[in-house]
Amino acid sequence: MKIPQFRIKPFLLAILLIINGVFLCSANALNKTIDPPKSKFISFKIKLKSAEKVKIEAASLKFNKHLAYSFTLDDGYRSAYLTAFPLLNGGKISPKNINEWKNDQGGDGTNSKGLFYSDGLGNKIPFKLGLAINGATIGDFSAYRGHLSWAEVKEMYDTGWDILNHGLHHATKHGTNFLTEVTENTTSIKQNLGFTMSQFVVPGGESDPGYQLEYERDALANGSFSVASYKGRGPVINVNEKVNLDKMIYARTFVQSSKDTIGFKTMDRFLATFDSVAKLPNPIWYNEFTHGVGNGNLWNLSMRFPDFKYYMTAIANKYGSKGNDFIWMAPWQEVYEYIWLRDRIKINYQQKDKEVIVTVEVPEIQETFRYRAISLTIETPSKFEIESKESNFAISSDGKINHKLINIKLNE
């Protein structure tokens, strides 16, 4: 039977209105979920002494260094504060200090002037390390405790050392709730120190095969941008081109003392490897790890303080501000965040005679990021000065000396 035409039109119209309404609602909802991140812009003027054409781009590494070197101390042992911190930052190194495990976590009792690299503009910056800690072990339990206190961790953090998630209890055995270890350690550090960790280091120890995969999965799904584990990228990462940091898993390389305590032959072998890395033609990022750095080789998984001092001093003398100044000695999180930002900014500049207007588009940055800095290289034979009336960033350069480098620190 043929349906009359006047009955078809209202029916179709109703259906179309319903479909169209659903589509519009879905489109609006979709727009809300895929709105692009908010960018902001910073700009400044470069005033040249001559009118030759300039070239400006983001430096591969902060301060336009050749080698980013990150060194992490696992497990939050107190020797980090007693020996490594004063050696690198400058201060009184602890003398012999026997802890609750009858192990000496002290050093040689000397005064250190610190170990430094420069910001490329003549300002010295002390070497800084990362600390992978377990919140459940941190506290003022006794004067002979083997682990750090909250006050000690905070002091190191406040001077630029980074704190990495290492699980709440350093749990690895059968039955471990890996998700809880990750999330509750994040909560512990947030409650006691006031910030949220963003990098995870898989704890080692007695375990079921493949346990690290569960840590990796749960860490990356719950706030960690990258994970140090047993297998993965590294130990050398070429940063000359864009680096894929998405859910990055990094393979740890440990520096440890040998049973032979005569001389520094073991450290010399590690230094030979370091030298070969530093000689690579492209800018690179290199990571190393250890555990304790006291006089005793804690659990035979550590560096004795004499070895640690010898190793770090040799690197500083050759590659720091006393040497060729090739090194950017910064913790893992700081380097990660620089590269992330470097690969996402957009630099635009227009030159008219002796003036260059530079505009940098900065993407929305994660709240848990600690660092918001970028270095620019500028190719010009001319000396220059920088003018800026903006207050949302600080800028410095070597325009009157080498006229090659511009350092920018964004305000939060």
C-alpha cells in the first residue's frame, strides 16, 4: 500500500531533527574533549651592531652543551646527604659514620669547594644528582639511620636535586601490589615535601620474572612520564634531532666499586667509557646510577666514597667549568623536561636591518613539570643587546662577548 506523501514528510523531519540534535550535541562534546592545549607567547627584540642576517634556533641541550649527564642515587641512603651533596654543592663532607647496618656511610671529613659547570655565560652551577626514594623509609628514626630524613631530602631538593619515585617500600617480591607502591609513594612525597613526582625508577631485588613490566605499566599509567628499568633505551640518547619521550623506558647503567680497594682502576674503566661517550659527534644525553656513596660498599652495589669522589672530580676537571665546559650535569627530570619543551616550542623571528623581533610560542606545560627553561643559539658575527618589557620570563645572553647564546627562563 502506498503511504500518502503528507504523512512521510513530518515523519522524516522528526527523524532528521533528532539525528541532527544528537550530532550537534556529540560534536559539541567532541570539541570540548579535543580542544588544543593553550599556548602562550613571549617576545623580545635583538638590537645588532651590524645588519648581517641572523639564524636563531633552539639549542639541543640547555646552555647549548654537548653532553647532558644525569646521575641517580637509588634507595635514598643517607650517604647521599653526608658525602655526595657537600662534595658537589660545596661544604663539609662527613667523616666516618657507622649506620644501623654497621656500614660506614661517611666520607673523608674534608671541606669541598664544590664541582661546577657553567651556564655558557660565565655563571657557575654546581653538579646536581637525582634521588630515587621510597617514602616509607624516610624519617628521623635515629642518629644512626641508614636512610635520609625528610629535612635532608628537602634541603637537597631546594638546591636543585630531583626526587624520583622508587615505590613506597621498595617492594619487589611475590604478592607486591605494584599499583599501590607507585601511587602511595607519590602521595607520601606530596604530603611531606609538597610536590608531585613525575619520573619512576623500578626498584630491584628478589622478585618474580617480569615484575618490572608491571611497575612500568602502572607507573606510566599513573603520572610518570618515563621509567628507568632493566631494558629500554640508552645508556646514550642522541638529542640532535627530536626525541620520542612518550612513555619512555630507559635501561639503567650502574657504576659500582669493585672488591679491589687498591687504586682507582675500576673507576678509570668507567671514565674511559665516559670519555668515549663525550667524544660522540652529536649532542647526547647519558645516564648512570649507583646506590650508596659512603666509605663502605653498601650491599656491594655501591660506590665507595673515595671512588665516587675520584670519579666526579675527574669528570668535573675535564668537562666542567675548570675544563672544556662541555657538560650539563643535571638530574634526569631536568633534562627530560628541557627536551620535551625544546621539541614543542615554535620560534619565529623577523629581521629588519639591525633589529630582530623574536616570538616564541610556548605550549601548555604539565603542572608537575619543575623546569621551564629554553636555550637559543644565534648565528651572527655581530655583537647584540636584548630588549624586553615582558615580565613573564627572564632572559640573558652573551651578546656582548661571544654573541652565540640566549638563555630564557619562563615564569610559572
